[in-house]
Amino acid sequence: MSQVALFFSSFGLIFLGELPDKTLVSSILLARTFSRRLVFFAASAALFLQSAIAATIGSLLSHLPTKIISNLSSVAFIALGLFMIVRAIRGDEEEESTISSIRRRFSGLRPFWLIFVVVFVAEIGDITQVVTLNLVAHYHSALIIGVAGGLGMSAAVFVAMVASKLTDRIEEKYIELVAALILIVLGVVSLIGNLRH
């Protein structure tokens, strides 16, 4: 895969994965209290840091034997896709109370840092973070995937800020199902390719 194709496929995958995410829900909730511009910049800063962390861990994992990493990444993509399908079907509605709890705990912070902390905490161990980690470990391109991941997540926050009415009309489960299917297809194709070699 060329570097340009890798950048855009990583961007698209992470963007789609972030749309139905708890981070996006927290951003929308925060935009009810703070200005959309402030939420966008603070959330983007937190998401770029999370993307950099995931890319760094993925880069460290890429030093393991290629065959092992490739198989693990393929299985992880399939597992994540299946998890997203289950989550989309079941529905997750406990995010609002979690965000409220975090907001109370860090209420003494300045608005920028409050938003930063809320989004950063919401993103820990998130699907898009794991996807970034796996993509870097598989394709050995931390900078391109890290930047694409950060931009993809920021683009999702931008969508939430400027088109909140539109995102309210689209059921989250449909967006999440599309992202899940892409992950499963990537995982299966990669696994088949690994078994042939």
C-alpha cells in the first residue's frame, strides 16, 4: 500500500470509527456548556496526544517478528469489528453519566484543560486508539498513521460541532456498523494474505 493510500485509508477508518464514539458524545455534551470553538481545539489537542501515544506503542510492537504482528493485527481488527457490531446492536447509553462524573471531579480546571481531560480520559482504551496502534504495528508507519488518526478524530469532532443536528438524525449504530464491517474486511483480507505466505 502506498503512503498516500495508507494515510487516507487510516484517516477514513479512524474518522468513521470515531463518529459513533463516546468521545464524540462527550464533545457534544461539552459544547452545551462551552463554546464550540473551544471544545474543538481542546478535544483535538487531547485526541492528537492519544493518537501519538497509540502510534508510539504500535511502533514499539512493530519490532516483533512481522508474521506474528501481522496475524495479531488481523485478528485484532476482526475482534474489534465484531465488538463494534455487538456494541452497536446492544447500544451504549451510560456515557453521559460518565462524562458528568468526570466534569464534577475536574471542575476546578480552566475550561480548555477541563475539556482536554474529559476527552483524553474518554479516549483511553478506545477502539480508534487500538485501531491506530494495530495499523502502525502492521504497516510500520507511525508518523503517517499517527497524523492521519489525529486528523480523523479531529474531523469527527468538527462534524459534531458544526452538524450536531445532522448527527442527531443519523442513528449511531449504523455509522458504527459501517466502521465495524470495514475493520472485519481488512482483518480477513490481511489474515488470508498472511496464510498464503
